[in-house]
Amino acid sequence: MKIKPYYILPIVVFIGMAIFLFVGLGLNPRETAFPLYEQSPPDFALGPLHEEQPGLTDEDLLGDKTVILNFFASWCAPCREEHPYLMALSERDDISVYGIDYREVSREKAIAWLYRDGNPFALIGYDQDARVVMEWGLAGVPETFIVHNGKVIRRYQGPLNVPIMQHDLLPLLEALEK
């Protein structure tokens, strides 16, 4: 009895799909391809969220320093969860914490939130039209980037939390300080 090729084709396709899905299960969804890694930040200039602070430009991220750049919004629940971690980071003398407010419902709501819960950001850019968010390749908010000596060296998708702080971010900052 001769087996016809069209009987084998579904089995081969099934095995191929199973291998593809099995390999995909081993990938970390927080680790995506990131074209800005080890690159200079994209060019941008944003106006301020609040008149009392200047806006934010790519020039603010350059130089011999370490910057934590956080994309956030007051309507974002995970942004509120990570806020205490940003407040703690803002107290360090060896880094600067900057923020970009993304598609805010109103400036007043964002300002009120930062006034109530504390403002960890030395500079805040206001990205109402999401132009800068697209240039940085964000999947959503919050996202946090570490820029060291003018190069993007780390990306955190989603809110900062205890495991990220203890096992990655704080050890990284300590290593950069040396």
C-alpha cells in the first residue's frame, strides 16, 4: 500500500506548528526585540506637563550620567502601582528620574495625581499625541528605560516591582556607579 503525500502533509504541518509553539513557550514575553538597545535615544522635544518645570528633550538624556526615563499616565493603574518605586529612586543622588506623560485625559488630572502622591520626576515631557511613544517603540504604559552615558541600556515593560528592583534594577545601578 502506497501512502499518498496529501495524507502526510497535515501530520507534517501539525508537527511543525507544535515545535513552533513549544519554542515560543520558552520565551519571556517581557524580553522583546528592542532596536534602541545600546543606541542613542531618538530625537524628540516635548513641552512640559506643568508650567513650573521645563519640558523634556533627547538632549536631557545625553552626557555622562544615568537617567531613568519612565513613560506613565495618571489613568494607568500599573503606573500607580510602580509609583512608590519611582519615588524611592528619585531620592538617589547618582541618577536622574525623568518622565513622559502619555495621552493624558487632562493635564490637570496628571498634575493633581503627582501633587497628591509625590512627583519623582526632575523633568516631565507631555506626549499627548503619542509621537515620542511611537519613536521609543512602547507596547504600552508603564515602561521604563535606563539611559547610561547617552545610550539606552535597559528596558522594563510593565510596572516596576520588588523582584525587578531587587534582582535587576538596583544591582544594575550599583554596577553603573562603579
